[in-house]
Amino acid sequence: MAVIIVTGASSGIGRATADRLGRTGNTIVLTARRAAELAEVARRIESNGGTALVVPADVRDPGTAGTLVDRTLAATGRIDALVNNAGVGGSPSVLADDAEVDAMLDVNLRAPIRLMRAVVPIMRAQGAGSIVNIGSVAGEIGLAGVYSATKFALRGLTDSVRRELAGTGIAVTLIEPGFIATPLTRRTNLPGPEIVADAVEKALRRPRRRMVFPVKYRLAMTAASTLPFLADRILAGRAAERHERGR
């Protein structure tokens, strides 16, 4: 059975992913800021036959990656997979203040970099491992200000790391969800986070370069790249309007 680190595991996609992966007897290392919620996820995993290690931490802290890896190795002796799921949103406008910008950069981009930097040497020594980064369709279509910027950057980083690690036995996958029902979204009638959890499980079982869910967003991504003027027209002014409504 595998030892899998899941960040942002207290709710949404992270919780659904931890639940799904824990069902097959894996050891799931759960990290997020909310210890009580993590404890509940751990109880659910263990009741389903898996093993859970709870490490409450804030991925914005530069020391978290080292602490998480040290705790995992002390308890299990190995790390088979890392799911970089923790993420935060913010204003879709370039007028977002520094606090929002820093939070999105720290959680959505710097944390995955630090965590990959921490686990790659271990996986190299093992001769195998998997990294799954949770991006966003907003990393393909510029529509959410700094959030989009962090997800564009994560996409480029994932491609680069995958190529860097080619031949080492370490697989690197990017999963790009569209609108999913999570604490970050307010829309109704959206698919649940289980659709992404299922994609993570598939990526760990049979690695692939990139996965987009729900699949309908692939058409929007293709249209935005081949007909950018159309995306400009459809999205014109929306970020400013949403920023003003949120003030």
C-alpha cells in the first residue's frame, strides 16, 4: 500500500481525495490548518480500512514542507505520492490588494514548489513516486486575475518538473478542474469534488500528463487558445464587475 501526502485535506477536493485514496488501505498523510476537521477525515479513513497521519500545518509557512516530510518519514519510512491540492482564491481583478495577492502566491504556487523540492530527493532515492498538482481551468483561460496567474504558473511548473524528472520513475500529473462545488465556489448545481478525487486516483494508478474535469471544459480551453478574440469578447469587463460587487 502507498504512503500519500494530501494538502488542503480538511475540506473540498482535498477531503474527497483523502477519503477516496484511504479506502484502498493506503496511508494518507493529511495536512491543513484546521486540526479538528483533519481528525474527522482521519476517523473516516480508518473506519474504511485505511491509515491516516494527521499533521496540522499552514502551507504558507516555509517550514511546513520539511516538517511534513520529516513526520511522514518518521512514521512510515517512505513517501510514494504527493497531492498538491491546497489552494485559495481572491478578487479576480488586478486591483486585488497585497494581502490577497500574497496569499494566492504562497498557497497556490510557493507551497507546491517547496513540497516538490522536499519530496523529489526521497522519491529519487526510492526510484519511484508520483506527484499530482491540482491546477484549474483558470490556468488555461485568463479569467481570475492573480488566481489565474498562479494556476498558469503551476501548469508551466508541472510541465517543467515532469520533463526534468523523466526517466527517474517519478510521474508528474496536472489535474485541471473547472467549476466544482467546494467552499471556494458559490454557484449551485455544480459537480462535487468526488469527480476530482476520482481523477487523482486514476492518475496515481496510471500516470498521465494532464487531466481536465468535467470534460466539457476542454472545448472552452480549445476555443480560448484558438479564438482568443472570442474569449476577450465573452469575458470583457467581468473581472472588474465582480471586483466592484465584492467590495
